Amino acid sequence: MLRANSIEELFDYAMAFSLQPLPHGNRVAVVSDAGGPAIMCVDELVAQGLRLAELGGETIEFMRPWAPPEASIRNPIDLTPQASLEDYRRALDAVLRDDAVDAVIAIYVPPVRMDEAEVARAIWQTAEQRGKPILCNFLGRTEASPGFVELVGHGVPSYLFPESAARALGAMHRYANYRAREEGETRTFRVDRKRAAEILRRTQDEGRARLRDSEALDILDAYGIRIARSRFVADLATLHAAAKDIGFPVVLKATGPGVVHKTDLRAVILDVRTEKDLLDGATQMRDRLRAAGTAFDGYVVQEFVRGGKEVILGMTRDKVYGPFLVFGLGGIYVEYLKDVAFGLPPLTDRDARRMIESIRTYPLLEGVRGEPPSDVDALVDAVLRLSQLVLDFDSIQEIDLNPVVALRKGEGYRAVDARIVLGPATKPPHFPGAGEDAQSSIHIPSGSTT
Ligand code: ADP
Ligand code: MG
């Protein structure tokens, strides 16, 4: 899907895609008779992920003898208003022939003394012979002016502003990349589906919407998603044995129907090193929760996972489109950073990796300022396993693994907090086929987010 950000862009893209071939690369030449619009165009090209082509020596030498003295014959080429029609045509042809150029934007600010339809004709005739995409901007004109009509009538898109041409070319480039990319493969993991199904059935039978923390971690474990070692205990008496089993230092958390955002309830203590700290912490936690009237029924003693980067991994099920996965970096800051990527299962291995790589803060996972890189391969595996889980069970409405601690390369990751919420039993998404009335069979919930 290519997103157009406005109706104007939608039509701009449609014109480019319907009239021109896709670029084979991101190197663009700009040919103009005015410097200002050419520079603005370059800024937008760069913002779109395109770059200025470095013209070959032959191209520049070819232009040098006849270009007007004030002209700039390096990309962006500014021929100045001194240039003749023939100059414009030759410059355009030279850059289109240059192997270092994948696409061209031709800008023309009509001077009074030249016939813009002539220029337009020179552009489409030259473009026709070279098979590379070319987009135009005749500045200060309208869509009814002769140059515009001449261009569009002969298959060359023309825009009122140089930035529009640059954005349309950017969309073509993204689409070309999308077409060229490796699809990858979908994998099916061997998982303990039965164990997961039993937990979900029990939860539904008991009329609960949210899984217990222990159940949520158990389901992840059944699907091979790595969780921090955890023991669930009901009372203070068995706490120490559980901690010894895990090995100090540990993390202590309260668990129960009323314990949702544990940090807000001060129901998480990290880095607990001794039996005394464990018991004191648990006692205070219990007293606090009781005083606040929070429904809780036990404790989680968990491996204290150190030295990683916190990421989130989750899923929300849309009524129309089905499940979509979310990946992001940032743990508690994720809501403020809004730096997340979405993926529609079933995902291939390449899809999962692209999803992870596409967040802005991805370089942090590669390691910056001498930090070791995180285990991205293991995170890819986790995304794929989560994808399989949500495809296997329609009843799961929402999964929020926040955080998953990504460890250094080779050491995997650990999910330390898992929230799984069930929805009303639903049928798979339904799209209308022939003979059905689309109006009545697709229900788009108001305020749905996709
Ligand atoms: P909640 O999100 O309900 O407040 P969490 O279980 O996510 O509770 O714990 C809060 C924070 O404590 C986490 O975001 C993480 O930074 C840290 N944390 C929780 N469990 C562990 C653990 N086992 N090892 C290391 N850090 C942890
Ligand atoms: Mg959390």
C-alpha cells in the first residue's frame, strides 16, 4: 500500500504511475531554466529518499560548449532563462542518456519569449526515446495551459509545483523497491497448540476476559516465545523457595485480577538480592494492595534480566482486517515516542525483519556508541511465533508484551511482562464476494485504527 496524504497527492501519484515507467534506482537529475524551483525540488527529492545523480563526465563536457555562460551544468542543471529551446532539449537528452541517471524532473518557468508548447513537445519527444521516467513542472501555469496539455496529452505527467513532481517520483521509487524486494518465506513452528488451547478454553469457561499472568506466560512458552524464568506463589511462606529456585537477584511482582499496571500500584520490585529484602518487599506490597482494596492473589518471582534493550511486541485484532502485530522500542516510553511498526500476519521471515528494521530507533538495536548489537534474529523469530499464535486463535483480542528485553546477539530475549485479553468469540473477517451487498456485510467500527 502506498499512502497518499491528500486527495491532491492521490491524483498526482495516479498521473505518474499511469503515464511513466518505474525508475530502476534512486538517482535523479533535475533540468531547469531557473535555480530556485530546482533547489526546492532537490530538497523534496532528498526528503523522499531519492538522491541527486552524479552526472557522468561526458554529459557535463557535452553541455559545456553551448550552455549559457551563467548556467550551472552540474546536477541540478540550471540552464537559466538565456537557454534556447534547443539547449533545453539537448540537456534533457544528455541526462536521460547518462547511465548514472535513473529518472529526470524537468522544470520550466516559461519566459515570455519562448513558446511553452514547443518546450513541452521537446520534452515528450526526448523522453519517448529513452524509456526512463520523466516528470515535469511548468511553474506559474495552470492545468489548462498549452504546455501542460501538450505534455499530459503525450504521456508525460506535469505538475503545478516542483515538489509535487518530486513526491510523485518518490512514491514510484518506493513502489519499485517494494516490487523488487525479497518476499521471504512463511514458516510453521512446532508448538504446543493443545496446551495453549486448554488455557484459552479454561479462561473462557470461567468467563474471564484477561488471562492470569501465569497463563499468559504459559501460552507464550507453549509457542516457543522465550520468557523470563518465573515462579508463581500464593503466599509469603513459599516465596523464598521460589526465589532460591530462580536464583538471586530476582524480581518480585504481585499478580491478580486487580493488578494490571503493576508499576502504578508499586507492585514491582527489581533486583531483590536477599531473602530479607524479598520478604520485607512482599509484606509491604501486600499491605499496600490490601489497603487500596486491589484484588490480588499471589506473587511472581522472576529472573532479573539485566543488560538488554526493552522492546514491545504486541497484537490487536481489528474487526475488519483481523490481527495486526506491533513492534517498537522503548518500554515505558513507547507511548510518547510513537515509534512502532505494524505487520499483518501471516508474515514471512523477511516481513518480520523489515518490520523490526523499519522503526526509527532501529539503529539502537544495531548498537550505537560502542554498545553491542541486540539479537535481532531472535526478535524476528519471536515476531513469527507470535504471528502463528494469533492466527491459530481468533479468540485472542489483544497481546501486549511490554517489555521484551532484547539481549545481545546470540543471547536471545526474554519477555518479562505479558498481558493477553480475549475478545468475544468471532468468525474470521469476511469480505463481500459477487452478488453480496458490500454496504451490509462490512461493518467498519467507528474510531477503528488501521
Ligand atoms: P507493568 O508494566 O505492569 O508496570 P512490568 O512487569 O512490565 O510491570 O514491570 C515494570 C518494569 O520493570 C518493566 O518495564 C521493566 O523495565 C522492569 N522489569 C520487569 N520485570 C523485569 C525482569 N524480570 N527483569 C528486568 N526488568 C524487569
Ligand atoms: Mg509492563
